[in-house]
Amino acid sequence: MPCISCSLRVSGRPRWRKCRSINSPTGCRRFTASWSRPDEVSVMSLAKNTPDPPSAPEAAGAAEIASQRERIDRLDAEILERLNERIAAAVRIGAIKKALGLKVLDTGREVSVYRHLLNLNRGGLLPSRFLLRIYADLIAASRDVQRTPQQIAADAAPARFAVLGYPVGHSLSPVMHNAAFAATGFAGLYAAIPVREIRAAVAGLKALDFRGASITIPHKQAVMECLDEVEKEARRIGAVNTLLNREGRLAGWNTDGAGAMEALKEKTPLAGRQAAVLGAGGAARAVAFGIREEGGTVTIFNRGRQ
């Protein structure tokens, strides 16, 4: 049986000594290396396999984790029960729609559900983007259980749109667009997606077959390099704020300038006028371009020369 005290981690310049361990049942007579400085000797005992008992804080923490996991298990059971109740209600609604000859997809109802959830979750710990992601899957499941094979063929999937930017949580675009979709009966969904890297996001739009997107700060200029086509005026402006997916090819436009000019010309003629533009981002470029095209003179005020 080997000596249980002879396994030593050795580095540096070792010196040799005879092992005199009283723990060795065979009275080991081997010689082994140790550190040059006695205070650096590090013995790896093969017999000490039992870990040290946890400290009081560690024991208390482990107990709290176990308690919270039990709580999560109970909550999951309650959530699952409520989810099945919700699906049962959806099945009943589907039967009524079938009897009345109604379509399963109700974009207005779905938008109102999302709006209601966001209002309920104000001040909650669950970020809105995760809440919407969870309920998007749940609503999709509710649609599926309502549909017969004939209804699945009849109900086209809603067209998907998004606004891409960073930050983008403050954008009112989803509220405005989804309300317009509901009012006109258009089968579409519009979401706000925070995006740091625009090239990957544009590739994602193609892969997920989004019909189009709005582009906001800070990507209006950088996105141009990611597109298959850029409309002539948008290229002259040097910024894009609107994308359209044309059978897998993404084309870009700029509507900032035209929209701003329509609003300004309702109030005052622009030819010969002096205009101050605050900022030098994508929208400012479009506005400045539009004023120049209408015969005005532009002075740009920005925090820096860039």
C-alpha cells in the first residue's frame, strides 16, 4: 500500500527527504520531493475525500435556494393548470367561430390582449419584451387548437413588421401600426426589436420572412450597406428609415424628408427661408435635404463636427 502522505505537488527547486509519516500503515520508506521552503509544502492527502462541512452562510443559502425552487414548482403547477383552462376557452371559442363561419385569426383581439398585458405588467419584474415573447407563443397555440385543417388553409399567417433600433422601447410605432392594422382589418403584427448589430438583424428579417421594417437610431445610415436596393433619393440623403421585403430582396427608402416637408409646407413656404436643424443624424439629414430641395437654406447645430 503506498504512503498516503507521499503525493506532493512539487515545483521550483526540490530537496529530498525521507517520508516519516505516521499515517502510513506500511511504514513507507520511500524518498519524496518537497519544496525548498518548508512553509510552501503542499501535501495532497489521498485519504481526505470528504469535503469540509458548509459554513453557516452557505448552509442558509442552500436552504433558501431549495425553498425557492419548491415555490417555483408549486407556481409552475398552478400556471400549467391556468394555461389548460385558457386553452379550453380557446377551443370553445373556435367551435363557436366554426359554427358561425368566422375566421380564427382576429388581429384586433390579439393586439388588445398584448396592450392589456403590458398595462397589467407595469412595475412588474418581467421585462415587456419577454412577456410579449411568452404570450406570442401562447396565442399561436390558442389559434392552432381552434383551427380545423380547412381553417388553417384559409387563415393566412399575419404579415410581420418591426421597428429596429437601440434603444427602441420608447417607440410608439407598434401601438400606432397595430391599431391601424386592427382598424383596417389587415392581418399584420408590428413589434419593437432592440438591435445593436444591424447587419445580423437585417439577415434575421430575411430569414424570418418579415414583410418590412422601420429603422431608427442609430442605424439609419449603417443599414444602407446591408440592403439589396436603396431608392435614389434615400441614397442622395445618405440614410434609410423604411425597408420592404420584395421576395427575399430588401429595398430601402427614406420617408423622413417627405413627411417633414409635407408638415412644414402646410404652415409656411420654404423657398428662400432660413432653417435651423438641430442634430446631424439620419432624420436630420433627410430634413436638411428636403429643405434644400424646396429652396431653403439650412444651418445645422450639432454637439460635434461629426
